[in-house]
Amino acid sequence: MTSEGEQNMRDERDAEAVSRFVERFASDMTEAGMQRMASRVFAALLADDDGSMTSAELAVALQISPAAVSGAVNYLTQVSMIGRERDPGSRRDRYRLHNEVWYTTFTQRDRVITRWENTLKDGARTLGEHTPAGARLAETAAFFEFVQSELSGMMDRWREHRKTLDLPTADGRSDA
């Protein structure tokens, strides 16, 4: 439930400026390799105070078709960046950012990195670790092994560091 003051702040927002932010951040994510529509939907959810919208709300906000929303939310759900839930008493799905979305996203990558690492090690053995291609695969596997070990420690350090920050939570209260 939002207070009257919070609602007034939302009403005073420049809708065009919010839209420009959504498109800019979506563009940044697209340049980094994420699907374009998924980037736009994710950015729109990130910019929403509740971090939650229905398919119809997303279609209106982004001026896209319901089919485009469907494809984007399927992708974002599959990669664990958002969750799907039902509005109470409704048949409509609501799409919500996960709590600690970045932590969750990076943690999910741990499984992908492990799979890549194992496949690369197998490939290096298959090609011969002392051949140019085998050596390249072995080095790539070693890189992913290093990244994975660093990522785990970094996430632990982030959780501890976040406790020291005076950041507002999604509900507007101070976190520290």
C-alpha cells in the first residue's frame, strides 16, 4: 500500500524521462547481448516502483504487442531474472523482479559457467591439450574456473558490504 505522498511523487514524474531511461538501459543491456524485447521489459520492470506489471501494462508502457511481451517474459523467466505470479482473484499473470535480482542473476550464472568449464575441459582433452586448439580450450576452461571462484567470493563480499550501506529498500525505507 502506498502513501498519498508516494503516489504524488509518482504522479509528478516526467513520463517521457522515465521512458527515455527505460530505452537507454534496455539499449545498454542489448549491446551487452540480451534480447532487445527482453531488455525493454526488464528495464520497464526495474523502473516500476512495485517492480511488477501485468502483460497488458507492459504492452501499454512499451507500446509493443502482447506477443512481444510474451516472448520477452518467457525469456526473462527462463533466465531467472523475473518471476510470474497471479493477481489474487484474477486469471492474469503478473511479472515481478526477483528480490536481489542482480545477486540472483549472477548466482544463476554459476551453473552455466560450471557447465561451460566442464565442456571446455572435455574438449581440450579431445583435441589434445598440447595442440593449439586444445590449449585454447584449456585456457578458456581455466579462465571460467577462476571467474567462478572469484564470483562466489565477490557475492559474499557484496552481501556484507550492502549491510553497511544506507540504501533505501524497494518500499522506500532505509536498509541499514
